[in-house]
Amino acid sequence: MKNAVFFLIFAAAAAANPIYTVADLGGIDGSATGYAINSSGTVAGWAQNPSGGQQAFVSTPTGLLALSPGPYESYAYGINNAGTVVGTTYDASGQAHATIWSSSGTTVLAAGSYAMAINAAGEVVGGNGQAFAVVNGKIQSLASVAGINWSAAYGVNNAGTVVGDGQMANGAFRAIIWNPNGSTSLLGTFGGNSSQATGVNNSGEVVGFASLADGYQNAFAEIGGTMLNLGTLGGGSSYAYGINNSGEIVGYSWLADGGQSAFLYYDGTMLDLNSLLPSNSGWDLLQAYAINDSGQITGTGLYNGQLSAFVLTDPPGGAADIAAVPEPRMWWVLGAALALIALRVRFFARAR
């Protein structure tokens, strides 16, 4: 991300001022959600179609391209740098089918399956009651985990590390890491019963969310065997969904007033993405789901009252493009950032 150094040296100013431009991806016939973004800024997700259902899409320079056009619903959850998209389509009987959309055509897998992520090599992961990977067009279950009866995979990195969750005999869910060597790791919680891993970068850093003793859930990052609580934007719960190779994390959090906002977490600070936009943008960013290595972020929010998919992009001028006046809603972030500088607290132990 172009502003990473600026965040480290001038954390207070970066937290308080708008630094992103925001683009509305449009729609097919109504609301839209961006769920995955590749290195070129191409987004995959889903949007309302003319019949009122949800339709998988991939973004193009001229608008959203509907995938698997037809009367039945579909959702796109992952896209790699080659532009191959994965997700789920539903048939006439309502059965889910993991689906792969590529330049060579559409591959629809067995009923009862869901495809959730794809890496640079084209490895697809998902779930059908058991977490799986697609190998040579065939679904193969991932390694079983002791005490887990049901599992699903939600993320995969370029080394083949897979993350997801599984259900234990008592009904609680736990985040799981399937390592390339065949071993597995079961992650814990923050005093509650459940956790879920949603994404992993090429360094093996994992994000997701885990429950507290009071039942709320907080976003986490698992780095080097340590599970870090990322906190919230003032409300009870937060959820992390995406992490790039610089360790920048996105998701969403509830606010103290009961609302919710998309967030960016970097270098120990959770920032409300709405406070990093120009005040007259017309946007209320609700949920962020993915971030690429250029720092572009996609998700869903309200644009002039309409639920829409967005892409956030850093201004090319970096620090020079940041406005001089903090937005009112960011004074609490400004104070947190100043405290961060005073205490010289660092989230990541290693240099990036």
C-alpha cells in the first residue's frame, strides 16, 4: 500500500484525513456486493438481478458482467490474478453447486458443494459437508481433524495453506488451518465457544473472528502462532475477512451507536474506512471483504441510500493527496493514533 510509510510516521494525520477515492461498481438491476478483488482491481461478487434474486458477477471497465445468466441464484466468492472466478450456483431444485468460471468456460461441480476461494495456481477450495480442494476437476476432501464432524474452507494462499472452520461434537465451531504438509491446526477463541478463519495471505497470516465469553465476536489475526484480538470500532463485535501480503486487514465492526462500518486494520490500529473518505462522498461503507496488494478494497455500502458494491483506491500522490482537516467523526481515532505514537506500540514485530 502506497501510504504504509505515512501510516507509520504520521499515524495521527493518516487516521484523521480522507486518503481514499471510492468508485461505485454499479449493479445489474439493484443492490450489489463486492466480495473478492485481484491484483488488477477486478472484483467478483453478487448483485440483484431483474427477477429479484442474486446473480454472480465480475467487474469490467464498462460495468458488471453477470455470470451464469438465468433464473436461478448464483454468488461469486473468489477471483485470482488470471481472472478465474469461483462461487456457487443454484439449480431448479435449490441445490447448491460449486462453480468455476474461467476463460475456457464454466465448470459446475456436484450438488451440495460450495466454492469459496482460489489461488494463483488455480487451486479451488470450499465445502460440501467436508472442506475440500478441487484437483483435476474433482472434489477431494481435505485432511480430517480430530473432534470435527463438519468443515468448510474459505481461503487459500499460493503455498496451498487452507483456512476455514469446523463443527465440534458440542455444536461449537472452531477455526482450522490445513497446512500444505498435511498437518492441521485448530485455533482457539477469546473466551467464548466459536471461531472462524476467513482468509490467509502468502506469509501464512490468518484472519477471521472469534467469540468472547460474553457472546460477542471480535476480529482476529493469527500470526506466528499467536492469535491477536483486533478489537472493534466501539461496538460489541467485529469481523475480519481479508488480508493482503502487507498484512493490511479489512472487515467490518459494530459501532457504539448500534451502526456498523467497514474497517482497515494496519500496524495495530483499526480505522473506520468512512473516515478516510472525502466528507461529501455520498458513501456509508458498511462491510469490507477483500484487499489486494495495491491496497484496493472492495465490499458493500450505501451510496446515496442505495446498497452498492465499491472499490477504494489510494490516491497516487500518497501523503500529498491527503486533506488537511480532520473529519469530525474521526477525532476519537486521532486521539487513539496520538496515543499509539506516544506509546510507540507496534503491532507487527517484523519489518514489512
